[in-house]
Amino acid sequence: MKKTATLIALSLAFVLAGCNTVKGVGQDIERAGNAIERAANH
């Protein structure tokens, strides 16, 4: 289950990064990292 959640979070990060400007990519990566961290803690 944790692997699935991590994979989903990473996929979401790449999708979000593709939709934003270069400035927004860092924010998207940070959000994805937070989502992965939450998934790993559960």
C-alpha cells in the first residue's frame, strides 16, 4: 500500500510540474515530497 501511495504521489508531482511555470515547479516538488512523507508515515 505504501508503494502504491508513493507511486501516485510521484506521478502527481510530474503532472503538476508539467502544468506550471519553472517558478512553480519547486513548489510542486515540495508538495509532492510532503505527500510522500505523509504516505510513508501512514
